[in-house]
Amino acid sequence: MAWSREIVELVRTHPAVTSGAVEPFAIPGFLSLGEVEALAAGSPLRIGAQDAFWDDGPYTGEVSPRQLAEYGVSLVEVGHAERRRLFGETDETVARKVDAVLAAGLTPLVCVGEPLEGDAHAAAEEVIRQLEASIGPALGAGREGRVLVAYEPVWAIGAAEPAPDAHIRTVCSALREALPRPGLASDSAVLYGGSAGPGLLTRIGDAVDGLFLGRFAHDPEAFGRILEEAGSTARACEDAARGARQRGGEEAR
Ligand SMILES: O=C(CO)COP(=O)(O)O
């Protein structure tokens, strides 16, 4: 709660957030959701849940996306590596959860990632397959909405360092290219997670839309530094896009 209080204060006034360039979110454990949601009410901090079940029940002990929506939650994390490894989640169960989250009008944050360190192009193929298996069925059935994809190489979670910059670039660029499709909102995005911390976004910001942070944002001061970087990265990307549009206009003339 102390962390949440500091983060809410930070994002309320930070220019990177008030300008609309950066969209911060926090995903606390279920037991803290209500309190964090109350703290964040009226602030730009969006609140997510770490998991949800795919139906309303009766499924004793499970929490459905519709219940989370009533609670003020707007994001639901689906298919985190720990859920896949320790709780038997498969692409099929992830797909059912994505469908239920979209049906409840919430945004699924779909986690994908290759289990072992290896070739970046092979990793890109693997995660695009995971993405398709996770969101394809819901979109194919006519669901619509925004999807956030968190690319988390399993071998880089809880590690000393994130995956190498070139690896992240290759995989996230491929995911960005694979993402647009009918039914998917145009503000759908690709985030990188796995030992992400200060300094990373400045290096890879042209290849990703954001970060999915764990341990290295547990210090609010580090979160603040990353927010600064996110603001500068957003400005740099806007400038680059404006330059490209101007060059395109000159060529057209
Ligand atoms: O999986 C993650 C967050 O859920 C990543 O955690 P770390 O950044 O601590 O490796």
C-alpha cells in the first residue's frame, strides 16, 4: 500500500502521464485490489488483476472478469509464465480467459515468451504462435477490443539482466507486425518484461510500446526514473513519426 500511495502521487502530476503520452498501470494481488483501486480512484493509474477465470460460475474460489469489472479493474493479466509453469495453464486455457476478459469489456494483458534462451528469430516464431493461439479464437468468434501483449522471455524473468537489446528488438518488432488484425483496437500494444528496469526503455524504446515491470520497479524512485524515460521515448517516437510524415509529404509534392 505504501508503494501504491507513492506511485499514485507520482503519476497524478508527472508530465509524461498528464500529457497522455504514458499510461501507467499496477497489478496488485487479489487481496489488495480493492484498497489500491480506492487509492487510485480519480488518478491516471489503471488497475489490473493478475489472473481471472473464464466463467462466472459456480466455480468456488475463482474470480471472473465480470466480477473484476464491477471492482473497477480494467486490465487482466493472462498466462503469466508462473501460471503456465506451476498451475498448468495452456494456450487453450489462456485463450478461454482472453475471450472472457474481452467479453467483460476489459483489456487482457497476454503474457507470451519462449522458455529457453536461444535464437531471437526462433523466439519470435514461437511467441507469435503463442499469441495467435491466445487471441485468435476470441477474435475469430467476433470479439473485439484492445489487447496488450507482454513479451516475457521465461529465462529473463527473475534474472540479473533483461534479455539482450537485440533479442528484445527482434521479437517485439515481429510481435508488433503480427498484432494488427480485424477486431483488435488500434491502441493494442507490445510491452517487454523480464528483469526490466531503469535504462532499458531508452535503449529499446523504438521497438516496444512499453515495459512490464517487476522487481526493478519495487523502488518508487526507480519507477519515477522509468517514467522519465518513457516520456522522453514517447517524444522521440513522435518526432520520428512527424519527420517521416514530412518526408513523405515532400516526396509526394
Ligand atoms: O514476470 C515479471 C513480472 O510479472 C517480471 O519480473 P522481473 O522484472 O522481476 O523479472
